Amino acid sequence: MMDTLVARFTEQLKEALEIGRSAKIRTAERPIHNIFLSGLGGSGIGGNFVQEFVKNELKIPFIVGKAYDIPAFVGPNTLAIASSYSGNTEETLSAMDQMLASGARIICVASGGKLIEIAKEKGLDYIQVPGNWPSPRACLGFSFVQQLFILHKLGLISEESIKGVESSIALLDAEMDDIQTKAKMIANMLFGKVPVIYTTDRMESVAVRFRQQVNENAKMLCWHHVIPEMNHNELVGWRIKNEDLAVIIFRNKDDHPRNQVRIDINKEIISNYTTSLIEVYSKGNNLVERSLYFVNLGDWISVYLADLRKVDSIEVKVIDFLKSELAKV
């Protein structure tokens, strides 16, 4: 099932673009001084991607929250986005109550649930996405594309990132066979090991997304870090030879020149402690294309790892158990 959802990623992006174009977002009545987005899982990582995509264009602070509470700065001049695919995420609903009390300009993104109910009841702007996808983590495209459109429709960003999404569709469709072939090869390398994921700071969302997909789809633990920060701490931890670790480095040909040098030195050091090390270069002409290329590649790797481990990539029984226990309290 998850392989079918991953294969439909570009189809989802096309639908998300259509929804975003037709969304009705009213002009802000007050100046927007900052942005706060509440979202967890696929909705939260969607916000992180948007942060990276608009970093060089957006003139005001943009914070993503993944907890029950909101920052003290949220107020009448805040654009507050509540994003939850189901519309029933407990933490986001808690944050929503606080957003309402803060007087912030609130816009909701969900497929339904309590979030859309509240938006309708309070007369808030909202974007409703399709609710017929069986796994929220497979709906990344629906969340981050709507978040981009909200910023664009309020005049906070240009269409540059949205156009990047449009061009990514053609790129991913053209690279589909190569991406799947590469994913199978990498999955075989990672099978039976603990993946260690590295990339540069401007693409941390790629590493986080891949880590989350390995966790949920392949039912495996792994970790990630970013360069250059890991050169100031984690690199020292590479001290004992451990063939149970497998390192994957996501690279871009336009990464900062000093980070390119750092990666090469890191490879030399880390290869003393594990022989399982692979670097993968992105494809694409801009940050959005390269990021979504890695997203699709990582999703496929996680699906093939699930196959190798003979686990159900859709099943998340432990999360269901956690929610049921929380509901008792």
C-alpha cells in the first residue's frame, strides 16, 4: 500500500497545486510581523520545508511549533497556521485554543476533523485537503504546498517556490525509474544496519523527513545531523569501529564550498569506523526541486527497507496504542 502512495507523489503535488490556486484567503487586516505554524508529523515537517524554501525571501520570522504550547510572541500581528492532516491532532488543537486567545490571524489546513469545525464555527480562513489518503505521512505534498500558498496569497512571498513545485513534478516523473533503482540499491546497503543520515544545514528537512520515514515505514531507529554543526560535536563520537552503522550523505553540487570540503574530510574520518558509507547527489535546478527529489528517493528507500525487513509499512500500532492510552487520561 505505501509503495502505491509514494508512487502517487507527483499526482498529489498536482492536486495540491490546484487546491492552493483556488483557495480563498482574505487579505490581512493588520500588518503581519511574524509567522507561527503549529503542526506535527507530516504537517510539521511540511512547515520545516517551507521555512527552508522561503528563507532567502521571507522578511519576517517564521517559527514551526511541534508541541502543545505556543510562543509568547504570538499575538494580533502574528499569522498563525494550524496544520493537521486529520484535523484532530491533540497538540495542534491545544495550540489552536491558545492561538484563538492570542488574537492572531489564524488559517487552518486540514482534511476535516475538529480543526475545520473550529474554522467554520469561528469564521476563520481554511484550506481543506482530500481526506481519502490512508496515511498522513504520505500527505506531505498537501500540507507544505498549502502553507506556501497561504504565504503567497498574503503577499509575503513570490511565486518562486510554487513554481519550483510545478517544475519538480516533471523532474520526478522523468527520474522515476532511476530513483527507484537507486533506492533499492541504498536500501540493500542499509538493511540490517543503523542508518546515520547527514546533509548540510540548508537541507535538514530532507534528513528529518528521511529519518521519520525510516522510523515509521521500515520500523527502524536511526539518527541524523547536519554539517557544519556536527563538525563541532558529533564528529568526535566517531571513535570506535562499528560495522552496524551505515552512513548516507545527501549532497548538492551547489552546497556551500566550505561545506563541500567539510563533507570530503568527514568521509575520510568516518570511513575509518564503518565501510558502509554512501553519498547521493540531488538532481534539479533549484532548492525545491532538489529537496523534493530527495524526499521521493528517501520515501522509496524506506518502502524497500520495509520489504526487506518484512514489515507492514503502513502499520503504526504503537502510535495507536499511545493515543488510546492518552485518551484514558
